[in-house]
Amino acid sequence: MIRALDCGPCPGYDELPLTDWEVRAMFPRTYDFGYWVVGGDHPTVSEGIREGVEREHPGGCLEELPGLVAEIQKALLLFPGEKALAEGLGPGIPWAGVGVFEEIVHRARGHVADHH
């Protein structure tokens, strides 16, 4: 957020990492989805992701899922690879990982394709 106010050349995320509040502000849906990945009472991460995606049905599918997928895709573009993703989002989303993010996107797309 601060880098957007800077009038000079913007430092990269590797030079000026995001803080916890910046991560939460830039990726609010992804941050909140963490409950389903690590905070809920789910036997596996995959089961938590499935429940998290399906809990939005029917009304939230058009409201929440596209925003969640967009945030995740943005994070994957800004922080390519496991190391960059962990360093970039770690302060606010310590569970972030390429595999987890890809599974969330896959489940969300599959849900929309199957039910809408």
C-alpha cells in the first residue's frame, strides 16, 4: 500500500516485503479462507478446502468465489514459486503455498462449473 503512494521507482516485494496488515488488506478473502485450511475441524486440508468452497453455495458463489480466485491468482503472479510466496504472504497468510492455492482455485472452478 505504501509503495502505491511513492512517487519514485517502486521497490520490489523482495526489497520491501509486505507487512501483516498489508497482506490482510490486499488479500482479505484469502486471509479469511485460512479458517478452512488450518483453523477448522477438518480431517485434511483438502476436506477443509472443499467445505470452504461449498459453504458459499448458493448465494456466495457469485459474490465470494470469483474474488477469492482472483486474489489467489494475483498472489501466484506477484510471488512466483514456493519461496517467494512464503516470503511474500507469510506475515499474514503463513499457510500460503502453490499447491494449496492451486487446489482452492481448482475446487472453486469445479464448483462453479458443476453447480452454475
